[in-house]
Amino acid sequence: MDLRDSPDAAVLRPPPAAPDSVGSFECAEESAHYAFSVQLLLTQYASLVPWRQEGVAELGSGDARAIGQVVRTQPGLRVHGTDISATSVQRARESIAELGVADRYTVELGDFFEWADSPAGQRIATAIANPPYLPAPDGDLLMPELWGGEHGNDLVLRLLKAGFEHVLVALPSYSDPAETLSTAAHLGYRVANFLAMGLEFGRYSREPKVLRHIQQLVAEGRGWAGDDEYVVAVALLTRSPEVRDRSDQVRRALQLPG
Ligand SMILES: C[S@@+](CC[C@H](N)C(=O)[O-])C[C@H]1O[C@@H](n2cnc3c(N)ncnc32)[C@H](O)[C@@H]1O
């Protein structure tokens, strides 16, 4: 069966073109991979990750279309999202209303890390994110909110240090994933499992300043990218000692040298 024919897989269809697409992240394939992986990993690891009891926190909801579909198909799931972009939050609220999940998915305007430090944030053990990961010398980009620092992994490193027990996060092959994974291991995280997918460069990674920087990072051995492609692994990292650690497998999927 073609998954795109399933009514619950609307997440896989490209969104309609928006008049001001730079104000909000748009990459249908990547968002679908993220959402599909979140759904599969949360359901497969429901006995480990307490999402049914306390919900999950989301760093960077974007237009919320993809995770909104997951919330719609998982009646036990509640998501507290945060996004730093006002346009994204406005679009997120529209998507959430259209999908009829406003009682279980909320998106707040602001910095995720401030919210994560608040008493409400500290009550939640699980964070999910397709975080900003564009590597570039500075944040003067097509969509500045997607800047991930010089190596692209600033936001994921902050997320790992924020104290969550479980982090379900997209790891791109060109944003120094070796450093991200070794920091995760140092902080006590294991890779419980992951889904990896090859993606073509999109409008944000093709921006000349970003593309040049990606090529430089790859030449320095800080990641992998082909001529027009890279890999994104959406991984469940957990501090639980009960799971088998698949960090070697995710490194291979991200094309990192052994
Ligand atoms: C790659 S997009 C992902 C959007 C959406 N989750 C998806 O996959 O379709 C990353 C999002 O993170 C947001 N963002 C960047 N820094 C943030 C921060 N400190 N706190 C909250 N959101 C942030 C950006 O505005 C952007 O919408």
C-alpha cells in the first residue's frame, strides 16, 4: 500500500505553498520523517518513556502540522510545544485548530530552554525535537531561527544538557553528529533506537553560505554529506540503563567512520 493513500498519513503530503514561507520552516519530507519516527519510537518504547502519563515537551514546533497528525492518531499523547518564531506559532495554532487537537497540543511563543527551566518544564521527563541544525559562521540566514551555531549542533547539545531523561531528536549527518553522540554518552544517554533516512539538500541547506560551510565541516571530518544529500537519524536517547545501546549503529547510519 502506498502510505500516502492512508487518511492518517496526511503528514506525508507536502503542505500547500505559503505566501511567506521564510517565516516558518517548510520541508515536508523532513517533517514527515521526524513525525513518523516520533510516533513509532514513542509507541515502541511506551513502557520506557512516560509520555502517556505526563506528555512530552517539544523544542521548535514549526507549523505543528507533522506532530499535530501524530497527536491526532495517538489519543493518549499530549505535547507542550515552544517555538521562538512568531510566524511559526501563529501557523502552529492554525494547524492545531484544523486538526482538532487543541486540547492536547499547545504551542507557546518563546525560548524552549527558558520554559524547560520553569517548574512546568521540570515536571516533564521527555523532550522531542527536530531542532535547528544549519551550520554557518553566523545566523544571518534565510531563516535565522534555523541556525545551529558554527557546527550546527549547538541546540541539540543544549537540549542534551537540559536534564531530560529521554530525548527524541533528529540528528543530521552534517552537523558534527560524532561530537553530539559523544556528548550524549558522556551525559549518560544511550541510543535506544533510531530511524534514518537519506534526504536531498533543501532550500535552507542549499543557501550558498550554509552549503559552503557544510562542505568545509565535511572536509574537516565533522560530518558527512554527499554532493546533494545527507542523512537524518531520528533517535531516542535515554538515560535508562535498561536499554541496549545502539550508538554504534546510529553512527554507521550517519556515515561516520568507525
Ligand atoms: C527545523 S525546524 C522544525 C519544525 C517542526 N518541528 C518540523 O519538524 O516541521 C526548527 C524550529 O525550531 C525553532 N526554534 C529555534 N530555536 C528555538 C528555541 N530556542 N526555542 C524554541 N524554538 C526554537 C525554529 O523557529 C523552527 O521553527
